[in-house]
Amino acid sequence: MTRDFAYRTIFASLMLLYAAGCSKTTAKSNTSAAVSKSVSNSDSVPSSKSESEIPAEKSAAKTASAKSAVTKVEAKTTPTPTEKTSSAKLNYVPPPLTPEEIAAGWLSLFDGATLYGWTPNSETKWEVVDGVIVGSGETTGLLVSNYQLLNYEFRCDFRLEKGGNSGVFLRSDVQPKDPAIDCYELNICDSHPAFATGTLVKRMNLDEKHNVEGEWHTYHVVLEGNRLQVNLDGKPILDYTDESETPSPFGHIGLQMNGGKIEFRNVVLRPRSLKSLFNGKDLAGWNPVPGSKSVFTVADNAINLKNGAGFLETAETFDDFVLQLEARTNVDRVNSGVFFRAIKGTEAAPSNGYELQIHNGFKDGDRTQPDDYQTGWGTGSIFRRIKVRRVMSDDHKWLSMTLIANGPHFATWVNGYQVTDWTDDRKPDANPRRGKRLEAGHLSLQGHDPTTDLDFRNIRILAVPSASSTKQ
């Protein structure tokens, strides 16, 4: 063997080893204006222990190998375009909410810059122009929320060009065929011959006409149970109780373009009918997981967690739900979280669930670069599954957090701003650390380590119908 041939052989072998060790899948760009970041993790943790035996994966597990995937509204719907998992700067626009509204649980459904969290159900041209959602083109259709909701208060501004036809669809199917069955369609169309602006198409008409074309107007809707109330520009115009044989109990929000240009802005929502999981006085309904080193106390209407590792678990279990809570870290760089759909904790396996992460660190003054564990996940992330778009919270200050869990789809908000939108497309597994879990599980508050010191308050939840058995 010549020396030159030997060198070439060694070099080729080294390159093959390098390629095998460094291969990764990079998310593809999509030319659609809608963006929704999704990371799929079909991972196993190389360790002397199986993943189900690891009580604190943030300090013991290697990073999951991640592949780009398409966020799905549901299994039978059109896939959501993906957002690059790159370091590109986020065009951040603060939510159009007051601090009081954020503390009360209001959420911004439109980030002011992208269509993150939404999916078109047709070839309608949807885009963001000067901070406004614009729908136009020859093909009619809806811009549909990637999550489903039950009871809520909804508010948006809209402007319809003269002669146009639009609407807001509530508790809707992704592809509604009949508004008398598939949704509540709150119409925006001055020229409609049967159901003009402010009516519920095929459900309730109005005596008074409301002309809105060409100017900005505001809808304010309260939808709770079978009652739907609507204000237009602060004036009550509709109060409908659904006593039909075809109520629409649960579903998506849809913004419609049915002819002409339509614009939407300041699209916000507050979940309603949530029940409290914490009475502010004691730990009734909560149980420390065996083996916990954390200390759990109640003071000033809040649960305080000190020391760790340890977990405080709900007695109840939940599968699909809307969860809202407030949390405050009392020292810098506290690492904590809220586990959900978790297997009942034991001393050997205390925290086998999905984790809604709490860690407010970020790098180099850049809130788009969370700095907690390895590549960074951030407060509001689904830990080791999907990182946040932006760290919205700070240590020593109360934060408001929301999680919507619909089957395999999860969406989270921190301080009113949507930070994740993710669908778990891993293979089913009873342990969410290893695969997709749809079954009900416990909620669990985490005391991560001896440095832990944080508070939780206003913990409330609304169980919702299973996404797999409702709107498609």
C-alpha cells in the first residue's frame, strides 16, 4: 500500500465518522405566510438507566435528536407550514393587552407580525401587512386556529372593503360545511340578502341593520355553554341561546374571506369557566410525590416550593384541557416546571410526563435565545420537545402562563404572547418521555434542585372534549 493511498483511506474513514456523528435534519422553509414551529422527538436517552427511571432529565439526559415536522391542526387537516428552527431574529410585537388583562388570563391570538398559530383551510391569500392580517384573492376560505376551545371571551377589530363578505367562525370545524351544524358563524357582510353583519348565519337574525363596510369596527363575543353574546363597537347586538338539536359545543376559531378584502387586528381571547385547583389556604387536592426533597408550603395565597428535587402532584387527572396559572421565581435562574399527563409519581420514577418548562434565562440580552439547558428551551416550552420563540418572563416577577392541550397538539402562551405551537407525532407510549401520550395524567409542580425557590398561584383548569372525537 502506498503512503498516498493510505492517507486517502484514513481521510475518507474520518470523514465518514464525522458525517455519521454530525448528521441532523434541518427544517425546510415554506413559502406560505403562515408559520408554526414544530419539533418532533422520537428519542431515546442513552444512559445507564432507562428514561422512565430518570427523575430529573434536565440534569441527566442528553439532548433528543430532533427532526423537523409539520404542525398539524389535527390528523385529518391540512398541515401547518413550519418556521425555521434557526437563530433568525423574531419580529416581536408586544401583545395588545394591558398588564391587568394579562393577569386576568387574556391571550393574544395574533402576534402582529406572522400567522403563527394559524392554518389556512384553502388557497385563500392570507398575509400580514403593516401589523394587520389580510385575506384576499379569488379562493374563499378560513384562517383557522391550530387549537380548539370551549368557553371563552373573544375580541377582534375588523375592516371589510365595500361589497365584501367575511365572518368570524366560533367552535368551528376546520372545513365547516353547514353553519347550522358545524360552527357558529358571526357574519360580516352588509349586503348579504339573508344574514347581514352581526347575525349568526342559519341560526339567528337581527331586526336592526349594522353597516360596517370600509371602516374599522370591533366585535366582542362571550361564548359560554350554549349562550353566545355579541357586542359591536361596545353596543350589545345579539344574545343567542342554542336550544337546537345541532349545537356546536367545541372547536376552532376561523377568520373568513368569502369575497373582497378583509382585515383583522387585535385578535385576543380569554378562556372562561376554568375551575381552581388551589384554594389559596392549604394543599387540599395536591400530594407530594414519595421521595420528594422539596418543601411545599402555603403563604399569601400561593404555593411555595423550596429545595429539591421534588414534585407536588394533583389528585385529579386530565387529558385535554386549558390550564392557566401564575408563577414567580424568587432567585435568579430558577429551574422548574409543570408536568402534565404525567404517570402517577413514585420515588423511583417521580416525573414521567410532558413538562411545561419554567426558566427565565436567555443569552446575550437576546430573548430569542433561551439559556437553561443545552440548546435552550425557555419558560413556556414543552421541555425537550419544542423551544420557545421568545422568553417573555423575568425572575422575581409574576408571570402568567397558559397551556392548551388538544390531543397531540399543544399551544402555550406566556404573559399573553404565544411562545409554542407543537404537535407530538411520535409513536404512542404511556410514558411521555418516550412517546406520544393522549391518556389523562396528573399535573405536577417541580422542585428541581436545592436552589429552587418559587411560588405558584391562581392555578385553574378547564377540561375540554377530546380533540380526536370532535372537530376535524
